Amino acid sequence: MLRRLEEGGALRGEWRSAMFAAPRHLFIPDRAWYLGDEGLTEMDRAADPQEWLRLAYDDTPVITQFDDGDTPAGDRGRTATSSISMPLLVAQMLDALDVSPGVNVLEIGTGTGWNCALLCARLGDTAITSIEIDPAVADRARRNLSTVGVKPHVITGDGEQGMRDSAPYDRLIATVAAYRVPYAWVEQVNSGGIIVTAFNTMASGGLLRLKVASDMTATGNFCGNAAFMPLRSQRPADLNIKQYVNSSEYTESSSDLYPYEPLSDYDGNFAVSLLMPDIEMRVHVEGDDAYPFTCYLLDAATGSWASERVEARSEKTHAIRQHGPRRLWNELEEAYQWWCDHDKPSHERFGVTITPDRQSFWLDTPEGLLHP
């Protein structure tokens, strides 16, 4: 695993010894679910210890909890709610955090404890405070951490609020994703400090690195692709398409926009999502083949929805339906055209500024504000 990370340029020497000090398999339960190319696959240590160990060091996430613990441990449930992140992403986030001996760190989302153990190996136990909202997950993390001989300050609580009792911090790293970066995180980091967090959009996610300024605002660019489970308080509404799109009142039109780039191309979707915040995207495929399928855009706040039905790739136009005060498909076309007019910028060219009352997106510089 370390050789793969080094050859890919993701692992620097100072983190290599930390990963030896906190072997990943010690933080994975005997029964868990490996997220590979074929979807979720059970990994059972008792049934096949060699395969379990091999998967523990593959570069993929491993799901360690479903349904906030309502599903028995080790069983597959409906919704994944805790995991151990893929090693490549862990290495990228730790590199972006830019730590050195003497700094203190607040970690949001202890999870299995592996990321916390790596920080402890590099900076020492007393420099690390980690907060986990789920009591059972927090208890398991404390046990895992003790197996590698470290005892950081692990708190059971809501990470969205940070941890003021130990503030201020030099660094903050969130192993959960935010749709809106909590200002409490900015308030609890020293001027000049760094925040690294996953950031969720409509259908993708990015790795965001912010630097806190002396006026207690935070500004920074996206620096990678990252998909994490969201903060519990920021989970999107669990919308059932059949129940949500149940109105007979809608307008019909057509569009020649094939949905690949605005909805599936990573950079295109990322830009569209920043221009259309708080929108959910769903795709419903009707049969075993790729076609026909329907793309849905949903806005729970206003009850608006839009759909585009694609019968075949060769078709030039597709049927559009829209309902509610927002014309979501029109917004999508406008946002996609904006991205094209700006030469299809990659996600790294976008950034975010966080102030006490606003989260603002921009292109290239903070002066290049986007206007959703």
C-alpha cells in the first residue's frame, strides 16, 4: 500500500513512518464491507483471513457502519454511515493539512480512529483532539487507538460545532463532508491556520483547503476529488422520486442538452453544482441496459423538480418536464453554458470564502464571485 502511494506521489516520507506505526488493518472490524468496482462486497476475517487482510490494504473505502448503527454490526444495511477512508485520500488530506511538530489539530469525525492515529504518530497524543457524534463509533475508535498505544482526546459530540473547550487550534481536518462549512470551525482556528475538509455538491464532492485570515474569514481552493458522508445535520432530504414527482401539474418542453457533461463529467458537474446549490440529482434507469433513463433535479425547499428523459444516445432532443417555482432545467442549461463560456474550468480553479454570514464561491480569485 505504501509503495503504491509513494509511486503515485501521494505519500511523503514524514507520513510513511506514521502509517507503519498505525497499520490500517487494526482499525477495520472483522466483518465489514469493501467498496470496490463491483460495489459493496463483504469482507469476513473468519471466513477468509488472507482475503480480508488483502482488502484491508487495497486503495478503497471500507464501510464499517450502516444506518447509524441500527443495522447489526457487520451486516449490510440501507445507508452507509461510517467508514475508513481510502488510503490515497487519507494521504492527500494529511499532506494538504501541512502539519509539523508543535501544532495542534482538531479532527471532525473520528470514525475508526485510523486518521487520528496517524496524526498522533506524527504530532503526539496531546496535540490531537478528535470529536465523533456517534457514541458507539467513538468507543470503538478509542479501543482501536489503544491497540497502537495512543490516547488522544476523543470526545463524543457534534463535530459541526467544533470543540471550543480546547480551542484555538492550528489545524482542523474534517473526515466528514459539508455542504456548508460551519463558521464555528473558522472561529476555532488560529489566524494563519488551515482547514481541510471534504465538500459535497449536487452529485460529487471536492477536497477543500482553507486558510484562516486575521479578520477570521477563511478562503481557499478545491484541491482534489473527495466523496465523504455528510455531517449528520447537513444530510440531504431522503426524497423518494415516485413520491416527490407525483404532481400532474408540469410544463413540457424539449432540450438538445445531453446530460453527460453537466451531470456526470466531474468538472462540469462540479461547476454546475456550485451555481445550483441545494439541488439533488437522481438518475433512474428503467431496464438492464443504459437506455432509456431519466435525470431528475429536485429542490426540497421549494418543491420544484425537473426531469429529462433520454430514450437513446442517438436522439438529438429529449423530453423535459418541470414543476414548481424554480425552472430547474433552465437553470441547469444556463449554468452549463456559463461553464462552457469560461473554457470549462477544472474544479481546482474554484474556491470558497467563509464569513460569519455567508459561503461564497469564486473562480480563480476571490474577486471572481459566482452568482448562483
